[in-house]
Amino acid sequence: MFPPGTPAPPQCFYKVTKIKFGLQIDINYGIFTKYHISVNDGNNYTFQSCDQSSTCNITGLKPCTDYTVIVNAQWNDKEISCQSSENQVTTESAAPDDIKVSKHPPGLVCYQSDWDISNSLSTPDSNKTEISDGSVCFKLKEEDFCSSFTVEINSKSCETVKITKDITIDFIDPAEIDQPKPTKLPVRIEPKLPPNCKNLMVEYTCSETRLPGKLMNLSVLEPYTDYSCTGEIKNETFVFIRTPPVIFNIDCGFYIDGRSTSDNTSIQLDLTSTNRSCGVDLPKLSYICSCNTENDKKSRVEPCVFTGLEPYRDYTCEVHLTYNNEKVNQAWKKTLKTDPGVPTTVQYLRLTVPENNVIDVECQSPTYWYGPEREFKVRLHDPNGPVKEEKRSYCYFTFKDLSYSTTYRVEVTVYNGFYESPAVIRNIKTSYNDKGVVGFMILLTFLFFLSLTICLIKHRKFLRSQLCHDDEAEKMMLNSTAIYANPPCLEKP
């Protein structure tokens, strides 16, 4: 209603006509500056405004759908309702040509139209529906490729419209193509294509990842090399699609069986190898052997022999497979010990005579024992031959009660449980018997003084004897004049 005194608004009439993709609204009076049109299908509203035009088209509606149309005109800042003899109308049916079919994004079949078909399309197998950039898309199943795919436009007011499209292999998402990586020689890549795609082939072109510009076929590929191969899915005349690259490196799966033999200065490695994946001759395949030595050995068939080694030493021996002079991941490793050898001689042999008939022997261990045991041996010889032999685990020996002033030969060796070292030989002489000399001098002194005493006693006796004889002579002379009785002359002690 308008306030009293306000002029009555002009009458507004409109007519609704079906057009392709929607409805056309014709207004019979052109004095209105703007129209507001509402289209309702019972569930959704569509609004549109038209400026100073007697005809407005509303598109993007659903096909074969009943719509109620309401038109309001703008007049003096007021809206007035326009009248129509029929404001309910059914849109036209969609034709197959109204629908465009697209294969993007990959792996989907998409339908796009100026009709609103978001709720009208369906498939018999109920493929998953997705909305992408205003299009209605269906996720293709594996069996949909290389076959006909049919969708239906359903409505209550019109007959069902079927749209059929041939789904070629280029609809597929390349990232979903199963391309098993090759594991054997000769190299074969066998992608798993959809089961209905019978007359297609896949040709691969490869390059080394480090030399991307050099292209080659599968037949010339080698093991232990990084490759990138791209396939072309095609028939006899047309390339449909290129696959993502297949990145792989053929590992022949070699198993190395090593056997070793050794003496005390060398090790020989006899090798055999088997492979599970490369049943062909590989001329670029060889071995590199090492045993903690300065020089590695390279061999293809012959055993690896290391000479000039030290006896009774642990060596970590390794065998690496090489292909085209580059090591591959398989390796054989074992710690081996060379056989015992002859030990080196003792060091810093020292002989002393702490007493006149005693010899001490001292030395230090040899530089290399070359065996499991540690034993020192000392042999003592005098001019007549061997005298004594002693053994012990350390080098300190004492030989007592030897002959005085005698030259002895001392031989010192070590024994490692298998071999005895060369002898270190030294000569040493015992001292004279100083105790015997002192005793002898004492005896001589005693005998001298004894002899001297005896001589003195005898001399004294002789003097007294002489004195007695002189007394008797004198008495004889006196006897010639007198007779005396004299006792005999006794010797004094």
C-alpha cells in the first residue's frame, strides 16, 4: 500500500518463455529502472537483477525442471510486484549436444554444460562423483578404459537422456599406471594396462641418470647402473600418453662364496659367485680383493693371492664385486690368520759373572713371536760340549757351580709352540778360584813357619850338643891329674 495522496504506481506485467539453458522474462512496461527476478525450483532459489531492459534471460537452470518465477520492479525507491498470467513453467529438456565431455583432470571423465546438471547426471555403476571447476566428474574404474561410458540425465518431467562416450587410454591418470620396476636381465618393463585395452603397446626409452642426454633402448641396459625410462602408450599410428619415468637399478643378486688357504707368509682367496637375476655373461664384472695390505688385487677368474705377509697375524680380507670398475654392494668379508712362522731373535742379550763360577743371563723379548706361545731357552756349553739347558717364560737365568776360569758359550733362543728362533750366541769366562788361592797361601805360610820352627829347634839342639862335647873334653883333661865322679851331661830342652 502507498500513502494517501501518492500517485498509484504503474501496472507491471511479465511473460515467461522457455529458452535453451533457462527462461526468458519479458516485461511489458519500460519505465522501471530495475527488476528483481526470483526463480525457485522448490528447493533452491536463483536471483537475478535486470537494469532498464524489457527482456531478461536467466540461464544455468536445471533441465526439465518446474520453476516458479516472481518479478518485482523498482519504482520510486519502492518495489512493486509484477503480474503474470502464468508464473510456473517447466524448462526444456537437455540435448546430448548441450553436454561437453572432458578428460581433465586425468583419471576422470567430466561433463560440463550451461545447464545446471549437478544433480541430474548418474551412471549405472554409480561411479564416484566429484565436482571440479563447475563440471560433474566421475572417477573412472579400471574396466571403464577402452570401453564406452554412459551417463544419464534424469528428471521427473522429461524422458531420460543418455550420453555415451568412448573412454580412450588417454583418459587415464599416468601416475596410476602400475609400472613394476625391472629386476632381471635382459630388462623388461611390463606396465599393467586396463584389461580392455588390448591393442596397445608401450615402448620405453631410457637414459642413465648421470647422462640424461644419451637415449637407449631396454635391450642394451646393464646392471648396477641408475636408469630412468619413460614409456609411450600407443597403437600402430598414434601416441596416446607418456608414462611417468621408471627409476631403477638392476641388482643381479650375486652371492659370493669365498674359501681361503694360507701359509705363514701368504693368503689365497678362491671365489665362486652365483647370481639370481642376471643369467648372462657380464664381461665388465670383476672382483677387488683386499687383506689389510697396501695393494688391492683385481681379478675376474683367477684366485686372489697375497704374498709377503707376516706370520701368525690376523688379516681382514674382503672381496667386493665391481662392475665397470665401480664397487657394487655385495661383499664377502672374513678375518684370516696366517700360519705360525719362525720368531725373530731375542734382543739386548746381557751376560754377567756375579760370582767367580756363576753366570747370569738376561735378555728382552723378540720383536715378533709369530706364534701362540712364549718360551725362552738358554743352552750352556763349555769346551767339552753341552753343560746345561733351561727354559722359562721370562728371560732371566742363573747358572751356578760352574768351573773356574773357563770360557762358556751361551746360546739363547725363543720358542713359539711351532718354531724356534735363531740363536743369539755370546761367550763369557768365569773367574779364577780366589778362595783356593788364599787357602793355598795360608797353607804355604803355615808350612813355612812350621819348617822354620823345626829348624830353630834342631839348631838349638845342635848348639847344646856342641856345648856338652866341649865340657867333656875339658873334664878329660882334668882326669889326667885327678879322678872325679861327674854325672852325665843331659840336653836341655
